[in-house]
Amino acid sequence: MKRRTPATVNDEDSRLFREAIGEVRKFDPVAPPPAMPKPEPHPYMLEADEAAVPGELLDMAFDPGLMEAGEELSYLRDGYAPKLLRQLKRGQYSVQDDIDLHQMNAAAAQATIAAFLAEASERGYHCVRIVHGKGLRSKAGGPVLKILTDRLLRRRDDVIAFASARPMQGGTGAVVVLLKG
């Protein structure tokens, strides 16, 4: 919709407007009402969270058997300082890109990882994350995509190191990869 520019107001228009309105009187300014004091802040959410803790502890919505212990992946290519792997595990590298392999079969995941790492190298990325999942719905053979990711990354020449991600980045369901650059 195109806007029209407003017509300029000439003297005749101003005179007609004043005649139609009539006499105008100004209001006396009124002082604003005094400000009400602000109420003291009250930590309602903190109290609600604290009250919910005992019930949540009794509920145990998680299975302690599924806790992440001993499932970590880690690898450092020969010839590189162990300090690199320690820094990677501590999250001292910034992840520049990531990919999620959930719902893929092994063949699709393998092709996706290869394409993803090739693209990361082209873009000059040094640190990427691959989310493979924890394999909780895998059969007795264990987590398929996790094992596949571990095996593929160890074989690639452009991978310097990799380690399971920090908990806020996916924990043992993801790996952070350090690439040659």
C-alpha cells in the first residue's frame, strides 16, 4: 500500500479549522501524584525451588545406573602434546560448528561425518562438535553411532584429538573434535 504525502495546510484551511473548533482555553498544569514506594523484592522462585527439592529427591526421575561414568571417549594423535587433550576436555576450545547424528543409520552417519569434517576444513574451523547420542535405545551391541564416530575419527588424518563433550554440550552423547589447521 502506497502512502500519500499529506497536503500542505494553507491559510484558508487554518481559518476554517479555527472557526469550526471555536474558542480554546488552556488547562492549568496539574502536579503528578506522589510516587508510591516500591515493595521490597521477594524471592518467590527461590522459595518454590527449595520447597520442591525434597519431593524431587524422593521421586528419582533418573536412573542412577545410566549416570555417565567410564563412557567418555578421548583420543590424541601421536606426536602432539597431552596438554591439547586436557584443554579440549576442559572446554578451553570454542566450538565453531556442530552436527547432530540422531535418527541416522550407520551408513548415513558415516557419510555425514565425512562431509561435515570436509566442510569444516574448507571453512578453516579448528574445533567442531559431533552429537552422536548415548545409544540408550541401542541393542546389546552398544551405542552404534558412538562407536562408529570413535572409529571414524581415529582413522582421519585431519583429526588431532577428540574427547567427550562437557555436560552442558552433550556430555558422553557428543564429542568435541580438534582439527588440523
